[in-house]
Amino acid sequence: MMSDPVTFFFEGEALSARNGQSLAAALTDAGQRVFRHTGKGSPRGVFCGMGVCQDCLVSVDGQPNQRACMTLARDGALVQRQVARPELESKADFDGKPAQPLAARELTPDVLVIGGGAGGLNAAAVAASAGASVLVLDERKVAGGQYFKQPAADAPLLDAQQSDGADLLAAAREAGAELLGGVEIWGAFAGPLLYAVAPDGTPLVLRPKQLIVATGAYERPCMVPGWTLPGVMTTGAAQTLWRSYRSLPGRRVAVCGSGPLNLQVALELARGGAEVRLVAESAPSPLKRPASAMALLLAGPKLALAGSGMLLGLRRAGVPVHYDTGLAAIAANTDGSLRATFRRNGREETTELDALCMNDGFEPQNEILRLLGADMHYDPAFGHLRCTRTDSLSTSVDGVYAVGDCCGLGGAPAAAAEGRIAGAAAAAACGFATHEDLWSSRQALAGARRFQKRLWALHDPAPRNLDTLPDDTLICRCEEVTLGQFRNGMADDADHIGTVKRVTRVGMGCCQGRYCGPVAARLVANATGRSLTDHSYFAPRVPIKPVSIGTLMATQEALDAKA
Amino acid sequence: MPKPELLIVGGGITGLCAAISAAQQGARVTLVDAAVNAGTTANAGSLHVQLQSRFMRLYPEQAPNVEASLPLYLRAVREWDALEATHGPFEMVRKGGLMLAEDAEQLAFLETKARREADKGLDVEILDRAALERIAPWLGPQIIGAELCRDEGKLNPLAANIRLQAVARSLGVSLVRDRITSLLIGSDVQLRGETDSYRADQVIIAAAWGAGDLVSGLGLALPSRAEPLHMNITEPAAAGIEHLIQHAERSITLKQLQSGQIVIGGGWPAQSRGNHAVPEVLATSMLGNVALAGRLVPGITGLRVIRTWAGMNTTIDGKTALGRLAGAERVIVAVPGDAGYTLGPLVGRLAAELAGDVPGDVDIAPFSLARFAA
Ligand SMILES: Cc1cc2nc3c(=O)[nH]c(=O)nc-3n(C[C@H](O)[C@H](O)[C@H](O)COP(=O)(O)OP(=O)(O)OC[C@H]3O[C@@H](n4cnc5c(N)ncnc54)[C@H](O)[C@@H]3O)c2cc1C
Ligand SMILES: Cc1cc2nc3c(=O)[nH]c(=O)nc-3n(C[C@H](O)[C@H](O)[C@H](O)COP(=O)(O)OP(=O)(O)OC[C@H]3O[C@@H](n4cnc5c(N)ncnc54)[C@H](O)[C@@H]3O)c2cc1C
Ligand code: FES
């Protein structure tokens, strides 16, 4: 089993962690949920579990603003709750500090793949086996992306999903692809020219011949009063805690929103020992829609059976699944536990919980594609942008391909098939012929897309209407902007999301508008009567993720030294 | 709608303050703004008074114009003081600006500059390292001295813009979104826009980079140029930097907002995509600008940059262009000189007073349009 437990200190208290655990997981195990306080004094903790929300910030060994979900619990680390405004270093702090920047690495692979999930790893495996030099960069330290996320360090594989992932990783490596984890990509410019920083601080400058973007999706929350409380997290965050780190988000748990991921994670957590009090699904029961259920069975008998197996498993585990049920509000008890109110057929019901998991659909991580100017169109059924692509999955930008959920939700099997097609196309563009059976991949892709369509017909993937939400609901977690403030901000001049941003500060915080942006875009579109397009969203700007001034200095110095 | 007595083209800080001032005089005012690439919504909120080294280096031929305008900058920051008192808060802080020197030559340059500025009435002083240590302990060890200009300051332009827009609305100014494409002068001024047409007794053109095109048919060759510039902002830190920071030789402005965020800019270029699209951020500017900031103020290197943006500045010849158009006296042009956000409120008010034939408190003859007669 996991060896070498580590000891670190949180606010001076010694805590132990398993080798390879993230700080977020180790703190969750220790019952610590409050990682920081906002400028207005609200407590925050793990929310997205994937480096997007920036709500899990802590200071580690005096270095502020470290994401606990992306940071390893190291032996001896001094971890402190992040204060809203860390002190500037003064001369005494930085005097005598060796400011020796690490030499930048300039990398020019034939094919650069960003994102090592189902899509990216398949693309890498195919392109590398064709003979192209392939580099895969992923922000996470734990490999595999969302679907195939691996256990941290030396923990055993949990199930077939993880061992399939391990096989895929091995296949990509054996084909000769170089896989780098823990790499923060902060810049994407025409070329394509990308800037990143390796986990040891080495600045990376990337000029690939072909670029495959496979950055996946993040989760759409259920925005209700209380959704920012510690203990409330996305379903994927809870899944990562469990699948990668064997940590449960809490003892008494509920899962809400819509979609198959919620059912799967509820079952995983129940099997892991959590008391899962309910799954609230906003769509009606499939039993009420036998035609749709049958269509799903026909489109993908194996996966559909797996799905009903999940429902059966939940029943066996004693986990009730409530359909037509939505989250109405969340409140915190004095001991930090949660009181969640669900609404079903107009009746409200309150449940006491330690953790509440939410997933109300997905938002594509399309910032690199948008920065590079790839053409996008709005998909009203899923309420998000989709990247416009050719049959070989190239975007409107020369030499740039896009696969998987970053182009709009499609699921892991579709991402895998798209990856194989794009990997072959990118390798071919560099002059490497593949033996890849593209016909099979295209068949698989068509099948996966059919299945997804039927699957989501049973759920509720379109974004919620916010009209009935109370004014005091936060829509911008970072800047703590309420729906009421946003509505007021639109009253004078709702012409564009950028105008309302400047008036309300919505989207100006550390998550860079990832949670409020889609909501704000929809609110402005409703108010102006215009349909949603790429331009309805916040303009894409670097940095892709917050990047430290020290990193930018090291990059500049390394470039200067080379010049 | 009844015909406005005054129509203002351009809703940036200049047009907005002209509208407020004219409405306060009792005029019926319409403000027509295309709302694209306003420097006002992109700027950094530095209140500049001392000669900006960037400007002297980039446009040496225009430096004498800026130097001649120094008293105008002094008036302009006092105009901001007055606005802050009546319509604030804009998170304004007037603790002065520091222009840093890293070697003896730079310090000597600042000493000469300070003498010339003192002659024009600026409150300036040269500080040595020990004096700097007391007010700015976060500066890099290589900084040997600085020029302190006590007249300078900073504010939050977002806060100021919102409040001033609300003031204009409350005074009955009608705010219209449109792009004016032509002006025709007769017994009044007829303006054609992309979505509507307008008539007014008088027009103030406060359209920054768009001004030149609008007046080109009226016998004026106003060389208003759009200059795309780059900005960066960090996550918040504890309050520590009160001054506006600049450098004697390199392009940079650095300041801390009330939110605790550090704003870094100072005229690094962005990539234009035409005047009607927002410019694009350049990697070289982001790296160069932020790395320079970190070198001068090492205390911020642990902070993360969370956003960059690019906006459109306007340059003409360094000096404000303000006056009636010869031969088309119903038209007034009001385009502030360098550091236009600092100058905007004053230039806007003076334009409104010109329109209302109210005797102003500043001699505007030096800014006359005669120098651009075609
Ligand atoms: C939180 C979550 C949990 C899910 N769990 C399940 C599940 O249990 N079962 C299921 O059937 N489906 C699940 N899905 C859906 C399914 O995982 C996806 O459809 C599938 O993983 C898509 O594969 P992908 O390659 O497009 O993206 P992903 O597998 O998400 O991989 C994308 C990778 O890109 C990396 N990345 C993103 N941005 C950057 C950047 N800027 N720089 C560097 N790296 C970056 C990410 O770290 C990630 O590893 C989940 C989705 C999410 C969002
Ligand atoms: C990134 C950046 C940082 C800056 N930092 C500072 C600073 O710190 N301090 C400082 O003092 N100055 C700064 N400036 C300069 C300052 O922002 C501008 O000089 C000032 O805002 C100009 O104000 P304005 O009202 O004259 O014009 P603008 O704010 O540019 O407004 C002009 C308006 O006219 C509109 N328009 C143009 N043509 C037409 C037409 N034909 N019909 C209708 N409308 C039209 C435009 O769309 C725009 O909305 C900065 C500029 C930039 C770009
Ligand atoms: S929980 Fe760590 S960034 Fe969201």
C-alpha cells in the first residue's frame, strides 16, 4: 500500500498525509475545510479540485497563492491559510536571495499536445507511433485527465477505468511520446507560440509544428445561495479526491445537478464508505421516458447497461435518486457542516450534510483555442461554445487541431476517437504516414456521438434559467458579485459583457471569469435579445492561468540571455 | 427628441466631462459614443504631471510641446481633486510619483528635468537612496535615487467612469450608442451615424483617434493617431505602494489600487487590429513590461499576474488640441494631449465653456487648432 507517510504543518498543527496526496486531499482527510478567507471575510475551500476556481489557495513555506488541489503535500511543508492580501516582500526578504533563473528550454516538437486525457493521450500515441516527435503537457501532476485519472503515487488501481487509463498512458509512452505533468501553460500566441513553466520552475518556450489542443472541460456549478461555502464542491472534485487520493469529501454527502457523472460518483463515494444521502437529478426519471431510454439502449447497449447497473448499485447501496429535484439553497451550521435545501414538485426538503457535490453540466476549457482565434459557435442544447472543426479535427487556425471536451462536451469515447484522428492528421502534416485505421476511429466517433446525444436526452444539459434566483446569489465567486449587483449593472448599459464587467467587477478575479463568464454572457444576451456567439463571452486574454511575476522574469531573462 | 443645443461625439473622459459641464450650464446635451477602443475604459489611472521619460524618448520632437503644457497638467490634477470632492470617491490618492534612477547618468537626467519642471511650478524633489528607503522599502537595491513629483497621483478609472456616467445621466444628458460617419454644417450641424442621424446647434468632437477623420472634410488636418498599448494587473497584495512609479529611461508605470492589485503598464505596445477591433496582446510586451516591474520592485515577484489587456491611446503632437474650427465655428475639437486621462476632465470642461461662451479660467490659445489648418 501507500508507503512513506509525510508530515506537514497546517497553521502550526502537525498533520500527516499519504505519499503523493495533494494538500487539498490531506487537509480534507484531517477535517480541515477552510483554506482561506476572501477579502470580505468569507471562508473558502476546495471547489473545483482541478486548478480552475483558485478558491483553495494556501501559502506554502511562505510562498502565497498556491493551489492546494494542485500541490503535493511535502514532508515538513509549512502550510498556512491564504490571507486575502499577502504582504509585499521588503528589502530584508529579497536581499541576498539568489535570483538565478533556470535556463529556458525551447522545444520544437513535431506535435505538441496540450492536455493528457482521453483525447490528448490517444492523439499522442497515434502521432508518436507514426514517427513524429510528440510532447504532451498537462497541468496536473496526476496523469490521465478526467476520465482516466490515475491514483497518486504508488496507490493500487481502483477499477477497469483506471487500468484502461494506465494502459493508454503506457501506450503513449511506448510509442515514444514525452509526457510532462505539472506544467503550467500561461501563454498562447499566433504561431503557434506557447509559454509554460515546468514544475521545477524552468521556463518553457514551445514552437510546435502542429498543435493539438485537448484541454477537456470543467464543471458547471448549481449557482444557488451558499454555493461558495466550504464543503460544497464539484462532483469532479469529489471524484478526484476519491479516485486519485482515496480521500472522501466528507461523511454525509449528497450529489446534485444533472448528468451521468453524478450517478457514477455517488456510487463510487458510497462504495468508498461515504453515507450518500441522496442524488438529486433535475431531469425527470428515465422510467417516465421509456422511449428515450430505449433509444439510449439501442445506441449503446454496453454503456447503457453500465448506466442502469449504476442505478442498481445505488439502490443496493441504499442511495435514493430523486428525479425532478433541484438544489434551492445551502446554509452552513456553526460547526461548518451544511444544510442543503432541495426542491421537488414545489416542496422543499432539507438535508444535513458534510459535503455537497454539484455538477450541472460542463464548460469547455477553450481558452487556448479562443486565444489563437479558432472559430467557435454556440450550442444552445448544452449552453456552451463548440469549436468549429473539419473531419480531420483541424480548427480554423492553420496547424491547430482540437479534440475532446474542450470543443464542447462529447464524452471520453468520442474524445479518444477524435484524438486518434487528429493524431494521424497532425503526424501526416509533418510528413509521417500512419497505419492508423481511421475508418474504425470514424465509426467509433459516430457511434459515441450518437450515444451521447441519446444519453443527454435523458438529462438536463442546458444551463438553468436564473430568473427565479434571489438577488443575493453570488455569481462571481472571486470578486463576490451578486446576481442583484449584476442585474443593477446591466440596468444602465447592458450592451456588452465587457461593459458590465467594468461596472460590477464581475470576472475580474483569480479564476479569470471561468464560473461567472458563461452566466454573465447569457444574462447579457437575454437582456439585449442578441443570440450568443464567441463575442458574447469575456475576451480571451493571457495569462491562461495566473502566472507569477517571478516566472515571467525568469522567462524574460532566459530569452535575453539567449539573444 | 428635441434638438440638442450641444451634441458631443465621443463618450470617453473628455466627452463625458464636457457633457457634465455643459449640462450644468443648462444646455440640452446629447452624447454619441461608438464605445469602441476608448482609452478611457482601458487606461491605468495614473495622474501624470512630470514629464514622462517614455514620451521624451519616443517623440523627442514633441517634448517641447509637452513641457510647455506642464502648467496645464497641474491644473488638470486639481480638476480631478474637485471632481473627486463633488462626485467621488474614485479611490484617488495624491501622494506623488517617483521616477527611478538606476545609475548616475539617469539621476543627472532627472536632476536637470526637475529643475526645468520646478521653473514651471511643479512640486518636485530629488531623493537619494536613504530617503527612498524610508518611503519605498520594496524598491530594488540597484535604485540609487528618484525624482519625486508631489503633484502626481493615481485613481481607479473604472470607479471614476461609472460615477461620472451616473452624474451625466442625472443631469439629463442623453447617452446614445452610435458611430458618427459625417458632419454637415449649415444653419446647424447635421450628423450622420451608422444607426441614426442627428442635428445640433453645436458639436464638440471628443472622439480621440476618431477625431481626425471626422474633421478632415472641414479643412483641418488633425493627425490623431491610434496607439495600441498594453496593460497587466496582478492579484491583490497588502497595501504598501502609495506612489506612482516610473523610470528615468525605461517605459513603465506601476501602482497599487485600493483593491491591493498592482497595475503595470507604461506604454508597451499592443498589436492593432484596426481602430474598430480591440488590439491584441503581444508576448514581448507582457514579458518585457512585467519583468521590468519585478526588477524595479522585487517585493512583487511572488504575486501572480491574472490578466492583461490592450487599449487604444491617442497621440497627436503631444499637445492638447482644443478650439473652434476656423470656418466651421459650430464645431469644437477637444482631444487631450499626452496622458489624456489626466487631462480629460479639464479639457472637457474647457470645451463646454467654449461652447457656452463662458469665460474660462485657462488660456486655451496655445492649444488652438490653427496649427493643423490644411
Ligand atoms: C471533473 C470531471 C469528471 C469527469 N468524470 C467522468 C467519469 O467519471 N466518467 C465519465 O464517463 N466521464 C467523466 N467526465 C467526462 C469525461 O471525462 C470527458 O468526457 C473526457 O475525459 C474527455 O477527455 P478529454 O481528453 O477531452 O479531456 P480530459 O480528460 O478532461 O483531459 C484534459 C486534460 O488537459 C489538462 N489541461 C487543461 N487545461 C490545461 C492547460 N491550460 N495547460 C495544461 N494542461 C491543461 C487537464 O489537466 C486534463 O488532464 C468527467 C469530466 C469532468 C470535467
Ligand atoms: C492602456 C492605456 C493606458 C493609459 N494610461 C493612462 C494613464 O495612466 N494616465 C493617463 O492620463 N492617460 C492614460 N492613457 C491615455 C488615456 O486613456 C486617454 O488619453 C484618454 O482616456 C482619452 O480620453 P478621451 O475621452 O479623449 O478619448 P477616449 O477615451 O479614447 O474616447 C473616445 C471615444 O470616442 C469614440 N469615437 C471615436 N470615433 C467616433 C465616431 N466617429 N463616432 C462616435 N464615437 C467615436 C470612441 O469609440 C471612444 O469611445 C492610457 C491609454 C491606454 C490605451
Ligand atoms: S479547488 Fe483548487 S483551484 Fe479549485
